[in-house]
Amino acid sequence: MKTINTLKLIAICVMLTRAAAVFASGNHAGGHAHTEDAIGKAGDAAKVSRTVTVDMSDAMRFNPSSISVKQGETIRLIAKNSGAIKHELVLGTEKELKEHNEVMKKNPEMEHADANMVTVAPGKTGEIIWQFTKAGKVNFACLQPGHYDAGMKGIVTVGGSSMASADTKKETPTVAEPGAMTEGEIRKVDMDNKKITIKHGEIKNLDMPGMTMVFQVKDDAMLSRVKAGDKVRFTAEKMGGAMVVTDIQASP
Ligand SMILES: [Cu+2]
């Protein structure tokens, strides 16, 4: 029975992955800007105290799915994909992971690039270097469409004197202006593939929370107007399944 369920899951996942691939000129490596306060922050490789390897399988499970760390500890999290489909490990609060999971369902083609997550191709390994600064719980999940709902999730328990909940925090990152434009910071301009990576605030018209994403551009000339590090305002739309920047200008 268990085997049958697992096989069904694999079949569903393969279907979902194919569906996503049809839509998609996207890849994915993201998280939310505000996540960092609650769950810790991107760690310094020189301060890594321990390496923890987490296996990701097509049975939609992480192994181990429960990890204990000390408060303040910097961990090198190796995500090993032993499956035949793409998986990812995303750190976040449960609320953020659920929210992000919904966004992924609506936009399977979205392409992220944040420090709190790594997307790993079948048979490969990836890593996240993360410092767990707050005592409490930090959740992790695979947000490839269907995987979280199939139970691909886990918990990091961060030991400390005060067991404060990781979920009690305010969400006030770089919030978008009331107007149509979204605030952002350019992370990368990819001339060859005509793509642009932007760490952005909430994109209201796309119902997209703040995170770092890779966009296509409507007009190639936009690529030469900005460079990594620039603060910008931009508009983005969904066109034929892809996220496309339709206007971009330097922030005043
Ligand atoms: Cu997965």
C-alpha cells in the first residue's frame, strides 16, 4: 500500500514537473527578504561549525527531516538529491513556506535566487550556509509544485536559553509603493540570456510577496540601463507563463 502511494506520488510529481517545464523558462532559488530576521541569516563560510547532509528523495521526503542546532551556529546544509526529479530545500517560517507554496502553484515557472534556498537537479548536491540566530523552530520544505503538499518538509530546532517562537515577527520588508511600481534592487544582469535578477518588495499586481526573482525583460534595451547593485522601481507582468519586466527606472 505504501509502495503504491509512493508510486502514485512519483507519477504525480513527474506530471507536475513536465507541466511546469512546458510553461516555463524559469528556474528557482528564492525566499523572502524578511525571512532572515525570523529564521536567521545567510552564514559566513569561514564560520561554519558543522556540515549537515539532507537527502531529498522522490518519495517526497527529507532525510533527516529533523535537525538540531545551537543558537548562533553556522551550518553548511548540503542538500543531496538522490531522486530522478528536481527538488529543493527552502528555509522559512511555516507561514512563509505555505504562502510561497501557493505562489509556486500559480507560477510554476518562477525563478528565484535567495540565500535561504537551493534547487538541486537529480543526482546533484547543493548547499546553503546558514546561521541560526534565533532560538526556536525553523521550517524547511521543498516547494517544487506538489512536493510540499505531499509532505516534503522538515524542522530545524534551534536550541537556546529562550525558546522564542520563530513565527512571532513583523513582516515589514521592502514594501511596494501604493502605485503600480515595485521597489527593488538589481542583483544580476544576464545579457546572454536576457534576464535580470531583482530582489524586490511585494508585487501587488502579481500577488507576489517580496523575494529575489529572475525576470525576462520586455525590451532588451532595459538590460543595458541597469547594473547589479542599482536601486530601481519596476513593473512586472505575467506573459505567456513568464515573469516579464515591462518598465524599469532608477529609484529617485
Ligand atoms: Cu521535492
